[in-house]
Amino acid sequence: MTRQNPSETDRMSPREPGPRSAVRTESRWPMAAAVIASAVLTLLLPDDLRLGPRWALPLAEGLLLVALISGDPGRISRRSTVLRSVAVALVVVLVGSAIWSTVRLIDDLIHGGHETSSANALLLAGGSVWASTVLAFSLLYFELDSGGPAARAHHMLPTPALAFPQQLSPELNAPHWRPHYVDYLYLGFTNSTALSPTDVMPLAPWAKSVMTLQSVLSLMILGLVVARAVNVLA
């Protein structure tokens, strides 16, 4: 009776653990920088276009951001219901503020307001509102796609809500690729300028609805602001 080679026995042992998938995290700071930029844009808006006192929204956004950084600093990896709720609350505040400012700007453009009498003031206010919508919706995509950044770090769903080129074209797909905040910022910018999907395809109903809403807001801002500025200059 022949004996097996010890090395062969070790390789065949069922007790040997299989390969474990690594956690692929991303830095918290790009997302934090976007929130800070949005707060600064809110401070620069005229009083008529801002929801609440000048300090209220930036303070709320700052407190929520501090809570996120304190609970999961550095790189995003901690899956927590509390942190997830805080992140969603932050996104709701940002998107709600952007929509409110857009509605107020459109109302001023239609009925006349302090910001519409000067082309420079109008373009500055319109540009700030437009940039705020880009940042707010980019953070919304970042937080809702595939369960959020912490969930994506541990496991990427086979059918995400937003399909990037690396997911649609296998020949472009790097091993274990994950979308990061800059990918969602690019999505928010292109959706606000092209007013339609470019290289990122919405697959889930909520993604299609949100991208439609962002395109409508951007179309109203760009169209009405430019038209009014031309009339003022003329």
C-alpha cells in the first residue's frame, strides 16, 4: 500500500480555507469635499434663493458630515444602519436644498426678482444653483447605487442600478472594479449638460426617475437663465 505525499495531502485537505474577497474601499475625502463645496455655494446664494437662514443648511450639512467622518473615517468601509441613515439624510438635505433653489430661481425669472435685473448677478446665481444640483445629485447617485459606498466596498451587485462602461463592456473591466465618487460626479455633470445619459446607463426605475428629474431641473435653469441674461444685455 502506497502512502500519499504529505504535500499532496495538504493540498487536498478540505480544511484549507478558500480565497476570500478583499474589501475595496475608497477615500471619504472626495465626497466630503463635495459636501463642503455645496455648503459654500449655499452661503453664496442670494437670500431669496436659499431655504432658511444663511447658516441653517450649511450647519446641518456640516453636522451630518462630521457624524459620517467620525463613524467611518479615512476610507469608507463600515456597514452600519445608523451611518447609512445619516448619509441618506445628508443627501436628502442637499437635494432638497438644490430643488428649492431651482424653484425659487425659476419663480424669480418668471415674475421678476432682484437677481434678474442684472446679467452678472443672474449668471452668478444661476451658475451657483446649477452647480449645487450637480453636486447634490452626484452624491445621491453615490449613496444609492448598489447599496452605497460601504456596501460596494464589500460586494458589488451583479445588476447595479447604474451601469458604467466597465460593467457593460467586459474587455474594459479591470479585475474587481468599483465606481468611486468621481465616477458619480462625472455622471451628475454629464447628465446636467447633455440632459440625457451618456456613458452611464440607468437600469433601476429609481435611477431613471432621478436622472429625468435632474435633466428637467438643469434644462429649466440653463434655458431660462441664458434667455433672461440675453434679454437683460439687449
